[in-house]
Amino acid sequence: MSSFGDIAQLAADPIVQTGALAALGTMSTRLALRRRSERRLVSQLALFAALTALLMSQGIVPYAPGPQNVSGLLRFFLGLAKIAWWTSAAWALISLVRVFVIFEGRAREGRFLQDLVVGIIYIGAALSVIAYVFNAPVGTLIATSGAIAVIFGLALQSTLSDVFSGIALNLARPYGIGDWLVLGNAIEGKVVETNWRATHLLTGANDLVIVPNSDLAKARLTNLSTPEPSHGVTLTIRLRPTTAPSAMIELMQTVLLGSTSTLRTPEPSVHVTSLDANAVELEVTFRVADVSLVGTAKTEIFDLTYRHAKAAGLALAQPADAGVTIPPSASGSSSAGLRATQLRLLDAVPLFAPLTEDEKEALASTMTRRTFRKGDVFVEQGSVLKSLMILRSGVAAVTRRREGAAGETAELARLAPGDFFGEGGLLTGAGEPGSVTALTPVVVYEITQEGLAPLMRDRPAIADELGSLLSRRTAAEQSRLDERNGLVLPRSDPGLTARIRHLFHL
């Protein structure tokens, strides 16, 4: 019975109760709120305050060495209470750091600095426990560990260089996650991760380049994503001097107006940089929303330049260092004159690729020319066109009214020379998905149902070929427009061929 009495007396000791409650409260709070950062911070701050009040009420000072004249078991619970107090203090500080980084909105960018601060807190708490719980001489321990650190430092010199370079880079923040960097050795990529040793770059070819922080700290780097995400692009266009430079500037301004990849603000610019007997050299400058769109924008501008130049009868010039001069008779405008305008436009429309040359010539003879002024509306949304229109020159915009939003419209596309619309109404009697408005003076050539019907009657298989091509083109374009604008457009009809045959009475 005396043993049970001793145990009960020991359990009633305030120091034992304090140590047990401190350890139990610290661990339960940590485990119960592991994935709730904000609530864990509040609970751990409250627990730390409660532990401080509990220890002080029992005369236990956690930041002072404990008494030596107590039994071993009491000394154990006394040390347990102090360890719980220092652990609670460390966890409260760590939760404060993590919540601060999350509230700042830089969780991934701040991971490196966050880990550094957390490590310092843990080291401080461990040294405090050694000093105030185990009464060990911390100064001697630090001096001994310093000598060991020198030895390890010499052995790990390269790794430590990366670590301290990473600390400097994270404090200076010359770049962040998602920024595009160009290094002095021509490496270009997007920052996807920064850690203690290296920075990871994802290149345009989807290759992962790992650059040690020490190399990055010494390298000359260009951050393409700051001070703002938009990125400037400059292109050089050379045209043969067959017309006035002012007309060429107007042509390139029309090209930029028809682009959907470039930003409208700041306004793109076109300048003549040189003029000689062989070429007029134009410098085109514009911005894109993000550096990742540079390739897409360049491709679009080059394509539009070719189409508008061809429509205007202009030809591209040879590079300045080519050393070859093309005589006027070999220019693109002369060769273009070998075919009628209508035939060249039909060649640019994929829908009419199945037609033979004789069929194209017969169809071209029925085409009529129409002109529109800037601001004119070719067709309203939902109306059914009985003809297909092919742009000969100019720029037009296709806009669609948003459902449930009074007066709000979304731009679906911009049309350039060679583009066409109205094929749905011509071939199937479908309504137009949007309104078409001229942004510049526009010239179009029109193909009517009356002009196409004789070809369909002479060779009914054309209906099958047109139905298959139209179905694939409609599905691809609608998917692209849905993804870009978040709009729900009518899906393509699998029975297009049957509708074409019905409409043309085949």
C-alpha cells in the first residue's frame, strides 16, 4: 500500500502535474490542428500564454536553470515542463512565420527564406533547452561546434557557396516564381522553383535547366517579366520600293490592327529605318501580354504581313546581305498578275480545295466585288447569309453579344485578306455566330448559292467533300473560340452533308 501512496503523492505534486499537462497540451494542439495554419497559430499562442502562466504560478522559470536539490523523478517532470514551454514557443513563432508568408501571397517564393527562419528558431530552442534544462555550458558547446563547422565548411565549400548565394538572391528578390530569365550564356526559361542549392528554369523547349545559385548570383541576367509582365517585340520588314513609304506604313498599321496577339496599349508603332533602290525597311514595334506569347505574335504578324502585302500588290524584298537583286519582272506582284483576283482568292479558301481548275474558273466567273466603308456592318449576329464572302483587302472584326449581359460584346476574331465568312449560311442555311464590322475600308468578293448550285448539280460528290471539310473546320474554330473567350457557341452538326444536299436539292 505504501507504493500506491507514494505514487498518489507523486501524482499530486504540482511540478508533476505541470510537466504532464504541458507535454500533453503541446502535442495534442500540434496534432489536432496540423493542417489549419491560422487556427493552429491562435491555439499555440493561447497554449504558450497558458503554459507561461502555469509555470510561473508554480515558481518554475523556464529560462533559468532548475534547482539541483530535487529528486530525479521531479527533475524529469520539471525538465519536461520546460521542454514543452520552449517547444510551444518555437512552434508558435514558426506558425507566425508561415501564416505571415501565406497572408503575404508569396507562399512559394518565400519558402527558402521561411525555411531559413524556421531553422534558426529550432536551433535557438534546442540551445535553450540544453542550457536551461540540462544545465550544459552552451558557450563551450558552440566553441566546439564552431571548430567542427570550419572543418565541414572547407569540405562543403561549393555547397555552402550555393546556399549563401541562394540566401542573397532570396533577400534581394531579382526574380520570382513564374518570371522569365535570360542568362549571360543565352539560357532562357521560366523560373519554376528556387531552393537551397539551385534555381530551376523551364525552357521554351520544355527542358528543365538547373542553375546553381552561386553561378546565378555571378551571372548577368535579364528578367523579362519585370517591371511588368508585358514584353516588347521589334520586327524588321523589308518591302520592295514599288510604292511610297507612307503607303507601306499604312499597310503595316493595318497588319497590327488585324492582330489579336498584340496589346492595344501602348499603341504599336511603325517607322521607316532605311530606303534604297532595293528595299524599304520598316521597323514594327509592339507589346504582348506575356513573354511566352512572343513566338505566337511574331508568327501572326508575319502571316498577316504576307497576306496584306499580297493583297496590296507589294512584294517582300531580299535581305540586305543577300547580294542578289531580283528584277522587277520576277517580283511577286508580276507573278500574281498571271491569275485573276477571283482565282487567287478561291485558292486561299480551304473549302474549295476539292474543286478542279475548271470548276474554280467557272465559280470565279460568278463572283462579284463589294466594298464597305470603315464602321460598316456586313452582317448581324444570327442572320442567315445566302453567300460566302472572301476578304480581298482590309480588316474586319467578328463580335458576339454575351448572353444575359445587356449591350456587352466579345470579340471572336479579326479577319484579314484571304479570310472568309458566311459559309454556314451558304451551304447549310445556318445563322452567323457574330456580327462582322469593317475596321478599315474593306473589299470582299461574294459567292452566291446561285453561282455554286450548277457545280453541285454537275458533280454531287462536291457536297460530301464540302460537308466533311466544313464540319472539321467549324469544330476546330469553335473549340478555339470557346477556350479563348469562355463563350458557348453552337456545336458543329454531324449531318452537314445531308443539309447541304437538301439545300441544293441534290
